[in-house]
Amino acid sequence: MNTPAATQTPMTDRPDLSEVELLVGGMTCASCAARVEKKLNRMDGVTATVNYATEKARVTYPAGVSVADLIATVVKTGYTAEEPPRPRPEPEAHPAEQQEPQDPELVSLRQRLIVSALLAAPVVLLAMVPALQFDNWQWLSLTLAAPVVVWGGLPFHRAALTNARHGAATMDTLVSIGTLAAFGWSLWALFLGDAGMPGMRHGFSFAVSRMDASSTIYLEVAAGVLAFIVLGRYLEARSKRRAGAALRALMELGAKDVAVLRGGAEVRIPVSALAVGDRFVVRPGEKVATDGTVVEGTSAVDASMLTGESVPVDVGVGDTVTGATVNAGGRLVVEATRVGADTQLARMAQLVEDAQNGKAEVQRLADRISAVFVPVVLVIALGTLLTWLFVTGDVTAAFTAAVAVLIIACPCALGLATPTALMVGTGRGAQLGILIKGPEVLESTRRVDTVVLDKTGTVTTGRMTLQEVYAAEGTDEKQLLRLAGALEHASEHPIAKAVAAGAEERVGPLPPVEHFENVPGRGVRGRVEGHDVAVGRLVDLTAELPDEVARARREAESQGRTAVVVGWDGVARGVVAVADAVKETSPQAVRQLRALGLRPVLLTGDNRAVAETVARAVGIDPQDVIAEVLPQDKVEAVRRLQAEGRTVAMVGDGVNDAAALATADLGLAMGTGTDAAIEAGDLTLVRGDLRVAADAIRLSRRTLTTIKGNLVWAFGYNVAALPLAAAGLLNPMIAGAAMAFSSVFVVTNSLRLRTFR
């Protein structure tokens, strides 16, 4: 058994409460998780959620309760847990240590499966094929079956005994009672009945058959059922490990060591020793050690492992970079701004883990059923035994039907239905740059019918760019751009920067400026290439505009753009128009959102002309534009839509979007935005691409559909199988195989989410 461990998590929103995450050992089914959760929740002020698939307990507890008290309660319930280890810096890993260690539980299960299968196979064949039965074959069957029942089934018997000491019953109880009863009956028939006589022959039926009790043995049931269940447990454990592979891969993405600049020299240290403010070197092909700002060099950074975006992003001095991304180009010097648990990678991993440890409402229903299911099955098995005895008087048939009921009813699939789908869905989302905060978010995505899109930074790039150039008759457009760009290059204003950048891109290097002057509220002027150039509201900052230039300015403004007049030597020469450019992918994103049945609404503080221009560019109807909204009024805009009966999703990225994101039924925060927006959102989109919003909703809905499909299968299987077993229509060995298959089916169905694109 793995040694359980625990990790301390941040404090909750209430200062009088603390939160801890414990790894619970010894759980074998959903009933175990329900028992641990029930015991913890009975403690004063304690709120606990126990997840069988992740084998973790998330516990919120008051000041009067200690972690030791929580662990003691888990131990008293019959399971194991361990106090959180104190965090300490990780030593630099050697290459050999970086290989993923084998899971001891998986190794143990594989060994138990191989031995049990090899021994059980001849026993099952001898019982099912009478032609293979030779004199004294039953004694060979006993010799082979005994190790399977005693050693192969030891974990089940041990767990059943532990649970019995605590007055509880779980899936292990059903398996242990069923197989030991079949084995015990066989021993009685062999040693005290007629089954041990030489020449005894034994038929096989898929349903209950009436035979002489003293000459009937069930060794194939005892050995075969245990072999099937160990197979199911092994496949389940392996699948659960694969389901959590995405999170493990995410947590292992970061660099192991880093070259830090100390006194002008490079010193390699473990990443865990980095501090905020340290400057470190990232060479081509190396991973960025932690979140930071580029202070020297230019390069292209590949962030595909974090965002799912395959195209590297160009970065230079002043740009931010994220830990675990790969430097694909030149040498960079980066100043660390976040380290350890504060980095984007660590926060992503924590969000994914929190989501996997949570429980959707449908899972809570399944847990409540699992908690009472096993005792009910024991009663049904006893009722089946007594009914068959009363109606038929056939002890053999009554016993067979009762054992079939015990074995077919194990509620493993019920306990795995939700958590395995959550593990795979949230893990796949993390690979694609979609972070789902919790399972309750999945329910919200199903109900949403309206999506509110914040304009700046979400639909648009959030920065001004040069859009159009209007040159008066007789004026060279390139000269207009060169002179205007040169003058604006000396200014720090965002509009000036947009004009300068656009001019440099279109006409090349810009000439120098002499006698530069900034006239507040009006514009700038200076001397460029022998001309007295003015850029701003008026051509020379004093005179009226000629009709041709004034008409060009009005046309630009009617399209929602900011118009800047350019002139030199006292004559207006034209207009340059800048605007917050629409992201190239936004029109496609709006189409995808519509295809999901969502009605897109554009929300912005800009004037209506600008808003409607952007709306037309991306395919949003003008009547679905909410413009000229102050930041504090965005919440009210969302509430008005909700008052109309709409279920609203909100996509935003700024501080002023945080309250609206929290108010909406579903908040989607762009990961390129502020921490406040990310904290307020239910889904975080790591990449600043609106198309990911549609992907996030699709993935969430598909995960929810998978969960419901799993639960329908698990409920349907148990509801259909129990009456068949009680009616004597299932041989116990066939029941064991079917029970094992049900768990494997649920986990395999969840693993299909790994193919989501």
C-alpha cells in the first residue's frame, strides 16, 4: 500500500477556518470514501469532501480542531492518513531520478493478477467443460483455487474484516463474503459430502441449476470471481493513473535548475532557490525557469505546453514570460517576478487539482446511494437465500443465487463514474489551456444561453494600431506617414505610439525630430526633414481644417476610429486613423459560440459608434451591443440580462471585469488578463484567444455528458443485474466478470475525453 501523504492548502476566505488536503490510504470503493467523509463531517465545524478516484480528502476545519484530530478520525474509521510534511526546497534532481517511479500499488496488483489468473484459468476450464474432468479433478481444482482465494483475495478479506470491526460494510464485504462462502461450501462438499469421491463429474450452467448440495462445488466461482475482480481492480488503477497523467505532466513541466546572474557571472542553482528580483539567463532551447520580465535580449517563446497555442510568441525587453515555456530563439535575461506557488504554472496545477478533488451535484447523489447500497445488497442476498429455500427447498440453487447477488452488486462503477471523467476532462483542459475551477462549473455550461463579451482585450487586442491613412490630393501617402510617424515617435501617448509603430512598419526607419513640442490636449509639433510638422486636432494647432481633411476626419470617426490630423508648413495634408484592432480570431470565435446555441452580446465602455463597428466586424447584431457602460455598471448590465430570464456567461480580462465575472452564471477569465479577473472566473482561458471560450464550453459540456453517461450505465447495470441474479439467471462467476467489466467500462468511457480537440 502506498504511504499516504498530505499537502497544506491556502487558508479559506474565513479567517477562523483552515484548509488541508490529506491523501487517504486503504480506500477500495466509493462506500469507503463515503464513510470517511461522513465521519469527518460529524466533527464539530468540519466540512470534508473525500474523492475515491484521487484518494484525497479536502477538509476545512475550525481553530479548535487540529490536523492530528482529523487524521485520528480517519484512522479510527479504518483507513490511513498522514500529517502534511513541512515544505522544503527540492534538491537538484539527477537525470536518473527524473524518471517516473513505478506505482507500488500497480506493481502489487499486477503480480496478484498474474498469479491469480494462471491458477484460476484451469479451475474454470475444468468446471465449465465436463469433457476435461478426469478422476479426482476436483482435488486439483482445490489445490489451484486455494491460493487464489487466500492470497489473491487477501486485500478484500482484510478490508472486509477491518470494516466489520468498525460496524461497516463495503464492496470488499460483498466480494469477501461471496467468495469465502463459495469456497467454504466447496470444502464442506469435498471433505464431508460426496463431491470428493473419485469419478465425480460436475456440469456447468450460466443460470442457477438444481443439483445435489453435497456433491456440488463452487471452486470455479471462488477462484474465477476473484481473478476477474483483481483484473478489474488492476485495469481500474491503471486507467485512473492514466486519467491523472495530464496533471502530473503539467506539474513536471517546469525547469529543474537555472543560471542566475550573480556579480556578473552565471551560477546554476535549483529553481526552488530562486527569489523575486533575481535575474537569470535563458538560452535557446532552455525552459524559462519562472514567471518574469525580459530585461535583455529578444527571442520567440514556445508556450504550447501551457496554452495549446502552437505558434511561438515574439518577446523583447519589457515583455512578460511564463515559467515552463521554451525559449525558441535568442538569449534572454529575465527578472523573476513570481516564484514557487505564485507562478502561473503552479496556479494552473492547483486549479486543476482543486477541480479534480471537487464533487458535482450528480456525484453527491451517487455517493449517498453508495453509502447505503452495500447494506441493502446484504439484505437482498439474505432475502434471496430465504426466498429460494422457502419456494423451492433447493439449498444449492438458493446458495448460488445469493452468492450471485453479492458479487454482481458491487457499486464500483457508481463511485468511479464522476471522478474519473472529471480527472480526464480537467486534465485535458489543462493541456489545451483551459482551467476548470470546479465540477459545479460543468452544470453551469449546460444551462448557459447568452455569452457577454467584454470588448477591450477580449474581442479586440486591447492596444491601439494604425488602421487607415487618408492623404489629401497632391500629397504622397508615404511622406505623410514618415513625417507623422517621426514626430509621434517622440511622444509617449498610446495613440502616438500606434501611429509611430504603424508608420515604421509601412515605410521603414523614421527620420530624427528637432525642436519637439507637446501641446497638452491639442497634439505635438516639431521639425522633421526641414518641414515644420504638426500632428493632432488641428494642422498647425491654431488654424481651421480645410474641407477635404475635415471630411476625411469625420468619415474615420463615423467608423469608430480615432482620427489624427497631419500637416506641415502650415497646410493640412491628411488624416491617420487608429483604433483598437479586432483580434483576427474573434469573428470565428463568435460563429463557434453561436453554433453552441449561445447568443453573443458585446459589452464596452466605449461609445456606441465604436462598439457597433467592432460588433459588425465580428458578427454580433447591433441590438446585442451594450455600450458606454462605466466599469461599475458592468455588473448591472449582467443582472439585467439575468432578469430577462437568460443564463449568462461572461468573458473578460480586466480588473473592471472581475465583479461582472463573479455575478454571471458562468465566468470565463482570459488568462492574459489580471489576477483579479482570473480569481473571479469559473473557467480560466490561459491563451488570449476568444476561440478557446467556445472550446472550454464544449469540453465542459462533453465532460458533463460523459459523467451522466457513466452514471446511467452504473445505475442501469446495478438495477438490471440485481433482479437477474436474485431470479437465478446468473452464474456467480459470470456475475463477477460482469461486475469487473462495469468498472472498466466506466473508466474507459471517461478516457475517451483525452481525444478532445
